[in-house]
Amino acid sequence: MDLLPKVAIVYLSYHSDEYLADMIEALRKNNYPLDRIELIIVDNPHPVHGSSAAKITEQILPLSGINFPHITFLPQKENLGFSGGNNVGIAWALEHGFDYIYLHNQDGFMAPDNITKLVEVLEKDKTIGCVQSLIMLHPETDKINSAGNSFSFLGFGYIDHFGQNIATYSLPPVKQIGYASGAGLMMRADLMKKFGMLDEDLFAYHEDVEYSLRLKLAGYSIMLVSGAVFFHKYVFNRSSSKFYLMERNRYAVLLMYYKCGTLVLLLPLLLVMELGLLLLFMWKGWYKEKLKIYNYWLQPRHWRLWLDKRKRIQSYRVISDRQILKMSTAVVSFGDKKDMNNPLLVYFANPLMVIYKLIVQTIVFW
């Protein structure tokens, strides 16, 4: 009898103390063979609360291998961000011969058959690059957190179907999506060896957008597995530092993935959107963060960094910009986060983007 693939679950801790009990209880109920799973806990120290190493050592490490997956604990001396922290666990898994790596958000927990169902889909179809769990909110477990995320043609990534009641939304067993959320994501080890791990220069935000696009450019599909469920205690954070990283990284992704002709066509709308975002940042009192973004892109070394990445990415692309545009959305929507769906976005920006995308898609043949 053939052994099932080996799965590494990478749990990135960042002041995770209050979430550990739920993760432990869920893994006790997991139905994938324990001898084919490794739980890799990477702890990024929090700037205020410090490390969670003491709690992890006390609550989790004694469970290792006792009706529980074997545990590898990798505490870090500094915060490596979402990309760098997860890459520590991913690198360990690649070095130790694991077939699949599952990114497990610290503020969530898995349904018992989550890993089993994700592995089944990846084993059946080798053209699928990575798969996302159906991420449900918690404690509102009847509402969707993410049924696959959407990627706007201007580089904005956003949660799809956020807040919708699962009973009113019909999902196929496997569904192609814009990009997979890093909150509950299973990746192929062989593709990470071939195309690289998460981009550590992004640090946090858009790393899942970028990784999904990287695989799509190489000809792989990105899928949601609706029967594989992950529960997420999601809290939306509007900090200025978050929007700095999101905006900086959005431009980095656009620079790496579109061809020069497409970037030229998008430039007028990008400038209009930039003006709108500048006004938003000023209104929110975040103008210093916007200035930091401009300062970042005024430094030649940063252009060299992302242009070097662009060369590597463009070298293995098998799909056109026209196909990328077709895979993207024209509008940005925030589901039931009504305070984010402001009138300027709904009645001006989204209609403008719909018209502009149609024009660009008509012109782009490359």
C-alpha cells in the first residue's frame, strides 16, 4: 500500500497565546494520518508582547507525537514578517522531504478533514499549482471569510464573497479563483523548489497575490476546495503601516508581472487612482505613510531589486498579458464591509475601472 503524501503545516506565531488552544483541539480531531504530518511552529516576536515561545513550549511541545502530529519549533530572534516567517517553516519542510506545505493562520483552526480534502485535489490534478481552503468566519461559522480572493487589474487584492451566508451561496467542489489566501493555503513542494518560496521583500501583504500570479504565469491554475474548511477569527485592521505595505507591494507586483506596453496603457488610470488614494491617505491622517511610499520608489536600489525579480519571472511565463487581464476583475468590492464601500469607490472609481479595463483589453494583443 502506497503511503500518503507528507504534509507540513506551517503555523506562524505572532503573539499567538490566545489562539493556541483552538489550534490544538482542531489538530487532535484531524483525520489525516499523524505519521504523515509535521506541525512546524515559527514564532515571530511581537514588538510589544514579545515572544510566544514560553506558552508554546508549555502548551504544545509536550503533545508532540502523542496522538498529535510531531512538532518542530523554530523561534525567531526578530520579526521576519509574514513572508519571511513562513519561509523559515517552508525551507525546513523542503529540506526534510515533504510533499505539500499548508500555511495555517495563527488566528484560526481547521475542520478535521481539511488536509485530507486538499491533498486529494492536488493528487488528482498536477496542473493545479496550489489550493485554498474555504475560509469561514468564527464565531459566525455560517458566514464566508474567503471563498477565493479576487485580483484587480490595477493590482488591488481583496476578499471575495466576504460576509455572505454559505447557505445562500452555491459553491462547486473545486473552483478556479483569482488568487489564494495565505490564511489557509496548501502549496506543492516541487513547485516551490522550482519557482521559489514566498517573496520576503514584500514582508507582509500581497505575498499570496504574488505567489498565485507566479504560478499562473507558469501555466498552473489556482483553486478553492470548498469541502476543505478553515475557521478564521478574522479582524480587519486599518493601520497606516498596513496600507503602506499594501500600496508599496501593489506597485511591486504590477512592475514584475505586466509587460511594458500594458504598464504604459495603464499609467493614466494608475495616476488618477494615485491621486484618489493620496487624498484618502491625507483624509485619514496617513500622509506620512504615503510620503514613505514615494520615497521608497524614488530610490534606484529598489527599482533594481524589483526589475531583477521581473527578469526572472518573465523568463518562464507561458501566458499573455491579455490572459492576465481576463483573469482579473475590473472592480474592487469589500462584501459586507459597508464602511469600506464608500460612494467614491462605488459610483466613480469602479465604473471608471470597468470602462478602462474594456478599452485596455481591446488594445492588448500581447
